[in-house]
Amino acid sequence: MISDQHAHCSEFLCLSPPSLLVRLLSFSSEQGPCGYPLDLPPSGLPSGQGLPPLPPGFPGLAPGPVAWSPLSPTVVIVPGRRPARLQPSWARVMAGELLEAGLVNVLVADWLLPPEQEITEGARQVGERLAQTIQTLLEDQGSSPELFHLVGFGVGAHVAGVTGACLEGTIGRITGLDPFSPVFSEADSSLSLDHTDAQYVDVIHTNFNPNEPVAPLGVPRPLGHVDFYIGRGYQLPGCPQALMKREQYLLCSHQRAYRLFTSSIRSSCPLTAFPCQGVEDFQRALCTHCHHPGLNICPQLGYDISWLPPDRPITFQPLTAVLDITATDPFCVTPFLLEVHLEGNTSLEAQLFIQLKGDVRKTPVMLVSGPSLMQFESHQIHQFLVSVRHTVQEFRTIVLHFYSQRLLYLAWRKRRIHISHLVLAQLPRHQGLVSYRTRSVTAVENHRVEVYLQKEE
């Protein structure tokens, strides 16, 4: 979890409530890192359903001056369910990034449920309350629903969905950050985020496969106009690979969703995804083109949607897109397609490891063929997806290692695989990006061979 660098801020609700509590916090560059409660008149709302007052005993935080620009875009961050004493510090960090990017209206919808309240019913009530609050802004402040962008994490994604549904899908955009799966998968569909809840709904899925023995925390099924699926959907790069760090093992991939979105707000590199039917097809290098009916560009994950056609309603059919990430911010990779053209009469069952080297930098050793042995057949072209950290793009050589798991000490017993040539092409291919090629090479099982790459523009 992102560490709280502003522990002195105490704007988030922190007392266990006897009933549901919701409060809208406003963030601005002039007020510093802390948010301030945004008091709105309850006009146009049913009696008693406006924002509730602060709970008794809330540590003396008085509402500060709030600069509100009704004609400017507004982002509303919606955290997930949390313990009363645990502040969602990541929401404050995201708000700060949005302000640094030049956004004027940044709000956080803070909320608490009684411990015994059913989470689906609580999410419905919070979503309805938030919809009422936004309706007040629309009526009293003269704003427009198209200017609103709700960003919800976990349960907060479903809260945002309920809000959008209450406003009849007129909200400009909803971003679901790994929408929470347990309970909601079996709940009424009206309680889950879906693509009808806003004019554009994008969803980032980071924990859609189980962290054994625990079920995934995120919803596996597509929910939006564009659903981004990250890596394997569990144990993402940089996350613990075992239960030794139990809390981080269970939560790291789930929390990576808000880290990715926060990083994207002012990132210098794109998080490019490829339209694909599933993660397995992506890993088998079957999704290397950007074409999708009605959309001839690869989707980019994150805050910036300048790649998206401006027409509303969305003119293309909902799609799923897959991408890899690195372990650390800004998480961007440069994708390549590796083609291994085999000749000769020898086949080999092995795993393929590669490493790319430049004049100064080199990649880690990467297993590109998957966790199981695969059959490398002669006179076949084998394709692999290679994801390289975006700062490493100029290569001079490639190291190949066909690991067969056979313990052979006599050189004459080791099989040799003949490669007519290799092609390493940067994706997307239709953009005419850089590619590399090698001459013929013979590789010996369980031995590393380094081959020079010839750059082609």
C-alpha cells in the first residue's frame, strides 16, 4: 500500500458509525495535501438524504474554503470498504496527482458502514447517496453530468456503478479499479458496475485469478466498454510470490489497480494493451494487432483517453484488452514479438529463456515459452511475446537458452536445434516500428548461445 506521507491529515472518517456515513472531501492545490468536507445545500433532495453531518467527536477539522468550477471536469475518487481507523491514503495520493496534472475539481467520496451491515446493501445505499450529492451539484452549481468521472476501487467500483445507474448513465466516465468480486458475483446485477452506468466505462482487472488458496478479490468477467487485464491476474510483478508476507500476498495484485491508474495520470510512457479474447491467447502471442471493429488503435490504460473516439455513445462493441507491466512505477513495457524460424530435422522439447543486451543495458533473463516444456518442431515458426522495460529498447545481441531438463554430460548426446533466422519486432506491427533480425544459428540444449541482432527500420 502507498505509504501515507501526510499523517497529520485527518479528514477521512475514522469512527465506527452506528449507521452508514458518507462525506464528500474536496482537494485543491491551495489547501495543501489534506481534503476538506464539502458542504452542499440539500435542495432538490428528499428530506434527510443529503450528506450527513460529521460524526460526534470527529477531531476538529472545520470545512475550509472550497474552490468549485462547475464548468470544469470533476473527478470523484471512491475508495472501497475499509476499517474505520485505516485511512485510504492512496486516494489522497491520487488526488494530488490529479491536481498536479492541472485538474481543478477533485473530490473523494469517503464512506463507512457499520461492521454488521451487508456489503452489497451498503454499497447500494452509498451509491444512491453519492448520486443525490452529484445531482445537487448539477442542479445548484450548474454543472453537467458529462464532466464527471468516477474512479472506484474494489467495492467503490460498484458504488460508482450504482451512482451512474441512478443518474441513468449520463455520467461522462466511470473507471473501475479491480471491482470487488466476493459477494458481488452472486448479487443482483443492478449492484455491479456495468457498461451502461456511464457514457464510457473502463475497468482495470489486476486480481482476476486466485492467489492460491484464496479466491480472486477482483471480478474476472468483463464489465465495461474496455476491460484491461493485467498479466496473469495474480502475483503481478513486484508482488510476493509466497504466503510468507500474508497480507501483501493477498492484497498486492488487487491494490496494483489504483497504483497503475495513479501512475498513469502524469506518466511519460503509455500502458498499451492489445485487444484479445483472453490472457492465454495473449501469452501465446496470438494478440499482436490493434484492430477491433470500430476501433483501429490499441487501447491505452489509464487517465488519458485521448486515444478514444469522441463519439458518445461509444461506437465500438465492448472489448477486452491485455497487457504486461513491470514491477515498479511507471509500470510501462515495450512489447515485442519474437519469431523463431526452425529448419533441419531435429525437434526438441524444452523451455526457451532469452536475454536481450544493448551497449549499456540488458534485460533480465526471461522465460518466454511458458512454465511447461513445449515442442520445438523443425520447419515451424514459433512465436513468443516479449515484454521489455520501456527504458531498454536498443539491442545488440540476444541470448538463447533451450532448457530441456535432461541431465546430459556427454556433448554428443545433446540435441541441436537449427534456427534459420530470428525476427524480433516491436509491437504494434502495423505502425512500422523497429525490428531486429539474425542470421542462422545452431543452439544446443541446456547451453546458452549469444547471437548478434541486425536492426531494421
